[in-house]
Amino acid sequence: MIKVVAKCTIAPENKDSAMAVLEELVSTTVQEDGCINYNFCADVKGNGEYAILETWETQEALDVHSASEHFGRLVPQLAALAAGEIEITAYSVVL
């Protein structure tokens, strides 16, 4: 099992546009084979920090997601709305 944490900061003026992109990204991704869960989360402090928390059955399923049309189209749109880089870290579940 693979867990992914993708973090970014979105400025208040870009929030509505980012949410539209993220709604499509989440709704499309959760339908993919091998996607156990895919959640968009806001920092509880309300400071504009967000994370996508993902769980994938296999690395292969994550690779297919990363190569998908919607990922290739929507992630650059999100990156353009983010304040700074999107930080993505993948983890292999050990226990």
C-alpha cells in the first residue's frame, strides 16, 4: 500500500478557482482502480495550507494515476494557483 501527501498553500484570492480544480481532481481520481481514498484537507488553523491525502493499493495504481489525462491537465492548473511549490511525498506502508 502506498500513501501520498501532497501539500500546498493557496492564497485566499485563488481559493475559489483552486476548489473548482480540486473538485474535478478528487471526483475523478476516487473512481480510479486502485484508489483506496483521496481526500482534500484544509489545515485546521485556516492559514491557507492544504493537503491531498491519498491511499493507493499499489505503486502501479499510483503510476497510472500520475499518467492520467486528468492528473496531467489539473495538477498544472492547481500549481499555477498555489503560492509556491506543491510538495509531494510518497510513503510505502511498513506496518
